[in-house]
Amino acid sequence: MKTYNYGKQSINFSDIWQVVKVLRSDFLTCGPMVSEFEQAICDYTGAKYCVAVSNATAGLHLAALACGLKAGDEAITTPITFLSSANCIRFAGADVKFADIEPDTANINPDEIEKQITSRTKVLIPVHFAGQSCDMEKISRIAKEHGLMVIEDAAHAIGSDYKDTKVGSCKYSDMTVFSFHPVKTITTGEGGAVTTNSEELYNKLLALRAHGMHKDGEMRSDWRYEMRELGYNYRLTDIQAALGVSQLKRLDKFKKRRREIVDFYNKSLGIQHLVEKEFSNACFHLYPILVENRAELYHRAKKIGLNLQVHYIPVHTQPYYRSLGYKQGDFPMAEEYYKKCISLPLYPDLKNKDLEEIVRRLKEIL
């Protein structure tokens, strides 16, 4: 019996050959492919600058630091996300505030953001859940009214469009962070990137990515550098960047197939799922359905070769965040969503016959 996972990378010969060429070159890291990958992301998204990093969590951490987030500050994000969207705030020493979600999209609700803003709030971190953009025009307006910075967590959303812009263009934000984990739309194995239109933020990100080192100023020479702040080793290798360059060329095809799969599920299953807003043209990363018997369905599906997944346990219910004062019941929309959500297989290498088989098996147990 063929097994289907909720997500899977798509690797072809061109991807492999690009990596082989780097392995046969003089540079395995800190070479030209990283810059080529960064420029390709800028060309695709329309952002002025891009900094490739070792993973999206690293990107979120650097973005939080570049915003100047520090102890005593607060930042707001969603409880329906992976841990790193909130953890990056704690990495910077600041306090996490959560804002509840829209029940039909599982994206952060802009009206709930406004309820959480205090005099200590400095940054908003909306998460484009499952690949669909949050309503960034509303969020940007809120941020401007309160003098806040915005970091888009677009780990799910490379290739997605919001209104007339690509996610990652930073038209409505200060920075956008992407993930290139194998289950994401494109992959570098592990990896991430931060885009921005601010030269100042770009230079901060570059320095923080490489131990806080600068090669300008009074110590400038061929070999000397200045460490002006505490930075990190969050660099991406040329091997990974080469895979990213190749994968990015296939992004639009990946998006087309992902949308075809979502459309097939919508028409074939007749079960509650997240909706796509009129302002969105999403490159769907996930296809969550909403069921009453989620735990039972999860285990029954595994027995018939469907390895489904739950996205996500609300972050505020995790033991660490409960120790900071959060509790069950704080964000009812997020908690209600979590009780029912389960993600079906969604990746571009699924053929039509695979989709028919997945639906056939699901209908046996739904």
C-alpha cells in the first residue's frame, strides 16, 4: 500500500546538478551562490534586499533584533503558528502577546491585534498561515497608527500574492521571513531568508548573520573587521543556495499544482476547510480540514497509509508559555480551531491518481 505524507519535497535532476556543480567548485560556503540566491528572491518578490539565513527561525530572530526588540518591550503574534514565531520575541528578551485568529482563515485577526497593543508594544508578527496572506493593508495601518514595526512570518507563503503584490515585497511591512524546510514550497534542505526594502535593516541583518562583524570603518582592510554587536553564525551554504536557485525557477509550477490539488479536495470532499479571501492568491503550503473526531481520524488514517498532521497546537497552551501566565481559554478561536484541524497531503508530486486514492481512503474513514 502506497503511503502519503502531509508534505514532501520535490527534487529533480536540475536541482541535483546545481548542487553537484557547487560541490565541484571552489566555494562550498560564503561564495557566489548565496548572493545569486538572494538576488533571485529579490527579483521574484520585488523586495530591494534579501539576506539568506540558515533557517526561518534564525531569520525571525535576526529580524526581531534588527527591529531593536529588547527586554521590557512587547511584540504581538498569533497562537496558531509554529513555536518560532513567538520564540523569536523571547530570544530578543521581549514579552510575547498573542492575538486571536479569524475562524475562517486561521490567520491573525487585525481587530484582535488592536486589543493587545500597549505602550510597550514595538513589533507585530503576523503569520501567513497555510500560505494565505494575512490582511496586510489593515495590519500595516494599525502599525503606522501606533508607531510599530512589522515582520511578516511568511514561512508558509513564498509564491503567494496579496492584492497586487508578492508576499515578500515588504510593501506593507519592514521585513518578511521565508522558510525553505523540505515540506515548504521550495527547499534548500534547511534554510530561510529575510527580505526588506530598508538599507539600514539590511545592513543590520548582514552583520547579525555573521557574528556582528563589519568590514567598514576605521579597521577597514583586506583582512580586518570590527565586531560592533553580538551576532550569530546564521549563514546559508553555497550548497543549499544552489538548490534554492534551482527550486525558485520551479516555484510558479509548484504554485499551480498546489492550487490544483486544493481545488480537487474542495470539490471532492465536501468537508469544512479554510477559505481563501478575495484579496488572496495563495501558494498553499497546507490543506487543513476541520472535523469533530480529529484524534480518531488521525489514527485511522495512519493505519491506511495517510500520514496526516496537526497545524498547530496553540502556542499559548505550551508549558513554557503557561509558565509566563497564559492559560487555556485565553484565545477561544485558536483553541476551537485546534480541536478540529488536520492537514491532508499537499505537495506538487502528487498525481491525479494519487489524489483520487487519497480521497477514496479518506471517505472510508470520515
